[in-house]
Amino acid sequence: MKARGKVFKYQDNVDTDVIIPARYLNTSSAAELAAHCMEDIDKDFVSNVKKGDIIVAGANFGCGSSREHAPLAIKESGIGCVIATTFARIFYRNAINIGLPILECPAASEAVRAGDEVEVDFDTGTVTDITTGQVFQGEPFPPFMQEIIRDGGLINHLSKTMKEA
Amino acid sequence: MGMTSTEKILARASGQEEVHAGQLIMADLDLVLGNDITSPVAIGEFARFGTDRVFDKDKVALVPDHFAPNKDIKAATQCKCVREFAHKMDITNYFEVGEMGVEHALLPEKGLVSAGDVVIGADSHTCTYGALGAFSTGVGSTDMAAGMATGKAWFRVPSALKFNLTGSFRPYVSGKDLILHIIGMIGVDGALYRTMEFSGPGVASLSMDDRFTVCNMAIEAGGKNGIFPVDGKTLAYLKESGAREPRIYESDPDATYEKVYEIDLSTIESTVAFPHLPENTHPISQCGEVKIDQVVIGSCTNGRISDLRQAAEILRGRHVAKGIRCLVIPATQKIWRQAMDEGLFDIFMDAGCVISTPTCGPCLGGYMGILAEGERCVSTTNRNFVGRMGHVKSEVYLASPAVAAASAVAGRIADPAKLD
């Protein structure tokens, strides 16, 4: 599985309150949430993002609240993958559980620039910056999590394993 | 090979003799929690399971507290969704307005968490219950849905950081100052994916409310869980709340820790986290002149009775500075009545504070105290991210109830020990 798109670049500690502010949490409609994604740190994100684009950020991406609305808003906005130095743990779980591809790759987080064209190979964890020609090796998911992603998220995975049991 | 208390709890819950950091396990859950923001998403996911009942109607807790009492029509719709689900599933522990409170103050008070439990909650501050010697951690809505359906959740057993506490607090210093001090020291990802274990002779001097506050903010350092050892204070609390029989797990002397921090409680000053990260801490003596517009005293972090008593002690015979709004939000109905019975409300009202019904409201910029552009708030809550309590250009300063009350009186960030 691969993703390819233009990079939106952010710093360390992008928190769930800026990914989707709580003032919009009175709904769980993915489309309504996506309409406000990232607006408190990047008001142009929603109008500029295209299907398949990639977010590249620093350490502790998705810190703060447990709101699944945050990865849902990012996924619904069209983002094909989030690459970060590290992810906050609840965001990491949530992204896997809802099927938003994410990858920890400190070298790419450091070197890739906003606007670069980037390709991510989820099976190998390889990140290629098409614009600069650089290639980075990220950390692919452990097999247990790959299974969840392959099954299309946690609910599908558990439904399947419960039927098999 | 020795185990930490967290590893022992997770071993018990996954039916194994021993587990260690890094291992992936499937654990049995003692409680699954959700609120009015996270439950509607979980209820939608739960429906996809094709099951018509939860794994155990006594082991699911649903607490509409974030935008409840309903702040607007959309919030009302979400609360209605949770209420109808609770009714349909015959959930024992659904708490309607009138009996509810801020979830992480309410659940321990109702005796729903005991030592040795494994708890997941679709709210990041679920880590609060580590104060009772439980393993508890925040998850998202899909994990909550899976937990409600199966009674299980997967975990990677966390590695651990140990905070060895000695000494006791100076006057006006409390659990909030300790946890802000620690987050300032290790950073907002300093405990990423890890257990924060608090131990040492200093633990005995911490009240249960202090311990709840400390564990509550483990997530603000990126921690998976915070945990205290079980002692006489814990057992007395569990007995009073009517909790199930505690299962007590002690860390082995040869348990593995990535790092051990030594903290002498007597050296900690009142501490304030400046915008826009909880790690941006300053001891009160170095806060400088910061004028403020609003003060909030409440939340799952600091809305308990001892928090209100500390604020009242400062506000007794004093008045909130002109032009400053001071909101007091007791975290549960029980705390509300207790504060009223103890005469704390007279003190708050005489001082010019407003007293709200329990709600998470302002903490996450929901309602009941939203900030305008350029406004500053000293708050006993847990996050000071950009736009957290309102306008993107507003500012939140995190502090203890004593500092918050002193700041309300002074109209600027103030040291409770140096108030006129």
C-alpha cells in the first residue's frame, strides 16, 4: 500500500485541540469536522488540501485529548498519511483503529519541506521525497497492528477474529 | 525478573504469570467509560459489531459531562444519543444531570474503580484512577466500542519511569504543583507510551485528592498511565466509596525502570504553566507581572473538595479584584453539597465568585466561561493549548487552586503565600 501527495509541514506537539477544536465537537459528522481541520494553526489547510496529500510533523503529534474526531477529521480531509518523529499514544491507537495511515520517521520529519512531493510505502516504511530525491527509512507497524489495518480497522478486525474463534 | 505494579496488574488481566515492557497483550477490562463527546462515535462503531448488548451492563459507565447540561441543540442531540443507548443496553452506571459530575471525580467517588483494576475510558484523563492503584488509561471511541462489545482491549505493556518522592509540601503547595513541576522537568512527551510510577516515603503525605490530581495529568507528559502504591489512605478511600475488594500489587524491588527521578517535595514551589504547553512551567517567584481576566477553579484535575477548601482558605474575607471573573465549579453533586454544607459557598459568594453546576464546560472551550481575543485565564484545569478555552489569541495559565484563588484576588498571577 502506498500514498503519494504534497506535504503540509508542522512543528512538534501538534495537539488535538488544534487538529479539531473542541468548539466543533458537538457533532461527530466526519464531513463537518473536516471542514475545520487544523484551522487554529493553519487556516488555509482546508482550502488547499487535496486527496492523497501528506502531513509531516515533529515529535508528539496528536498530543492531548482522546478525541477520535482528530484522526477522523484528518482522514476525511483527504490526507493519505501522517509522518511524524513520534505520535502521542492515544492518537497512534486511534489512527490504527480507524484506518488512517501513520508512520514514525524522524529523518523524514527533519528533512522534508512543505510543498514537497512525497511517496510513502507502508509495507516497507520507506519515505521518498520525489522533489529532492532523498529516501528515508521509517518504522513499519508490528505485524499485530498491520493485521488491524489490513482488516480495515479494529471493529472489522475483531468481528473477523471473533467469527473465526 | 521483577515486575512493576503496572506489569503485575496487566499480567493478572491477561491471564499470565508474568508480562514485561514491550509485550503485546489482550487484557480483560473491569470498566469501560465514555462521555457525551466520545460515546456517540463509539455507539456508532458498536452498532457495526452486530451485537445487541454490552459485555457487562455493570462494567460500562456513561457520563454526559463535557457539554452537559446541554450547551446547544447539537450537544443536546449527542447527550440524547448517549441516554438512549444507556437505556437500550440497560447500563447500570449512566449518570444523568442531577446525579452526574465530571467523570474522573465521579467514578472513584461512586466506588466504580478499585485497586488492581484495568480501566479504559474514551477520555484522555482516564489515567486519573492510578491514584487508587489501578491501571487506567485513555483510549479513543473505537477502543471504547470494542471494549463495550468484548470486555477486552489490547495493550503494549509500557516501560516505566519512577518518581521517588521524599519530604512533604510547603504551605500552599499541592499535587498540582508537583505534577506541573514534573511535566516542566521531563516535557510534554517525557513519559511518552510509559508508566509514571510515583513512590517513596513522600507518598504518605499526599492526600487522595493530591494523588488524583497527579495521576490525572500523567497524559500531559505523554504517559500511558500514572500509578501510586496502595496504602492506608487508599484503603480508607476505597472503603468509604464502597468499591469492590482491592487487589493490591506492589512493584518488585528489582523491577525495571528506564529512569528514576528523585523529588524532594519540600523544594517544590507553587508552579504555573504558561501558554501554550503544560511543560512551559515557571515557579511562582519567577512568574513576573501577568495581568488576567478570568479564573476557573474546577475540572477533573482540581474540582474536588480539598481543592475547593484550599481556594476558600485564600478567598475567606477577601474579594475578587474588580473586573475579574472567577468561576468555581465543584466536580460532582456530592462535592457541591459538601462545599455548601461546609460554608465554602458563602465564602465564594462573598468574594464575588460564581458557582456553577458540575461540567467540563470551560476547560475545553465548550461553554460556561469562554475567552475572548487577548484574554488571559488562570485555570486549575489541565491544558493550555492554543485556543483551548476560546479564542485562538486567548491564553491559559495552569495553576493550583491556591494560586488561582490568589490570582483572582490580585487580578494578576499571584503567590498565595504572599497575598496581603
